[in-house]
Amino acid sequence: MSVDSRSGPASRRAGQPGGFLAAPRGVRPAGYAVLRFRKAAFLVHRRATAVAAVLAVLLAVACLAYLCVGEAFVRPAEALKVVLGHPSPDELVVGTLRAPRMVVGLLVGAAFGVAGALIQTVARNPLASPDIIGISQGASAVTVAALTFGLTSYTVLPYVSVAGGVLAALLVYAFAWRGGLHATRFVLIGIGFAIALRSVTTLFMTKGDYLVAQQAQIWMTGSLNGRGWPEAEPLALTLLVLLPGVAWAARAQRTVSMDDDTATALGVRLGRVRTGLVLLGVVLASVATGAAGPVDFVALLAPQIARRLTRTAQIPLVASALLGALVVVLADLLARRLFSPTELPVGVLTAAIGAPYLIWLIVRSRTVRNGGTA
């Protein structure tokens, strides 16, 4: 496993952000447009903006399909009435059963997408996603322990998960640090912690009674079954609080993508910036894990697909969030309908998609390391 081949020197990457940046007067790099707002001006990457717009439309279509398709089909016009707050005979099906679960899926997918983008940016490795390097497993271990000891409130579990995710990230970071953060060592140590923490989770499951163990097992596969507004509200509130941090991260990405000497010469405090980005990614992944369980491979898939679609130097956060939400919503729709009336956990579908992609990434990394083409 090697560092992503596109994470090269700053000389190759300067001036190629994957989103917005302040626009110096008279400077407009190729592929960018100038967006003016009052006295401020921003450079907007045309392709990244177009991709984000297309993904937003696809996500809106997927959400409408999610609200309409089920055991009882709801006409799109009636589903839109419920969404807009108008009276409808389908209020129970759409507004009470499907919409809250869909909103949780949207928020969870977006959080995983941004978390994966931030951690992959810092590690400079496409394999460094929360579910690969032990962060999701740390959140899972603490959450399953809470379930075992009787804490079953889904409004509290996201905050319990944050503690487990942060603790796991600190351990991986401490063991991987050797005068610097080497990407390959970071990923390998994270994989080791992930395996160990899965064992700890299994141990807690064996200590609980049968019903608790069954509940924990379903939760560990990543599931939106039974999720509603009580789970959506604290998750939405947490993501809203973290939104300014995500806006900061969109700009800070450019500095950590430079080589260390160039960034230091420009006065960037790399240690603080990297720590901030990792911490933000860990909190996002942990909160999402607490709300829906460890929905595997969303944080791995979304950032890399977004980067390939936009062809930007940095991983675009907006496109990553939209892709993460789109993957989770579509996967949960399929999970509800493929074997109806039996509903599969959404994590089963995302794992079926993500596992082959992970194998492809590993093979690709080996090819690049041996001098082949990606």
C-alpha cells in the first residue's frame, strides 16, 4: 500500500483547490470562474461545481424515489405534498415512516463522506478511511459496551460513539507517530487496531443477554431500521455545530496537501492543521456511527469517486458529502426492497459495493508501486 500517487509536491498542486478560494485581483487559473459576493470574490472550480450540481439533482431524485417506493407505493405528487407540509392521506407512510429514516440516511452518508475525505487528505492515502483504520471500530466498541450495560437511547448513543472514536484515533495516531506521520504506517497500525477493537466488541456482546446481543449485532452491520426523528434531530444539531469547522477544513486541505518543507516555508503550522482535520473527521465518523452503526465503505468510496469525477487536486468536500448521502439513500432503498418483506441492514449493501472497490484500490496501489500505470 502506497501513498496516493496524486499527492505530490506543492509545485504540482499549488493553485488547484477542489472548491472555493479567495481570488487575487486579476488572477484566474484555467478551469476556474470568478464568483463575486458584495466586496468579496472567489474562484470556483467549474467542473467541481458542475459535478456537485449533478449530484444534488441525483440525490433529490433518489430521495423522492425513497419516499415513493415501498410496500405501499405513494405517488410522487402526494410525497411532495407531505414534504411541503400540505395535507395528504399518505402522511403516515411518508411523513412518519419513510422521511425520518431517509433524513438519518442523508446525514449519516454526508458525515461519512466528509470524514473519509478529511482523513484521506491528512494521511495522503486512499485506504485511510474511518472504517479501515479503526475509528469506526472504536466507536462501535464503546457503543456496544453502552448497549450491554443498558444504555439503549439512540439520542445519546451518537455522543457515546464520539468518545470511542476519538480514543481509537488517539491510539492510532500515537502509535503511528515517529517524528512524523507516515501514511503507510498510519494505515497498517489502524488496521491492526480495527481488528483488535472488533474482538473487544465481540467480547462485550458475549457479556450481554440474548436480546442485547441481537440488538448490538444488527447495529454493528449498519442499519437504519427503526430510525426516526429522535435520532435525526441530535445528529442534525451536531452536524450543524460542526459546519463552520467543515468550512475551515475546505480551505485547510490545500495546505496539508503541500510537501512539508513548502508548507512550513509559507508559515503553515502543519501539526495543528493536521490535528484539526483528523479530529473533525473522527468526530463526524463517530457521530454517524452512533446514529446508524458502522456503515462500512461509505467513507472509503465517496471521497475517491468524488475526486475522480471532479478531477481536482484535493478531495472536494461538497461532492464527497453528496456522494456519501446518495450511496446511503440508494443502498437503504435497495435494502428495504430487494428481499421484501424482509429488510436488510444498509451496511450489507454498502459492504457488497465497497469490498470489491477496496480490493481494486490495493491492487492499483501495488501496480503503481511496481512502476505500472494506475
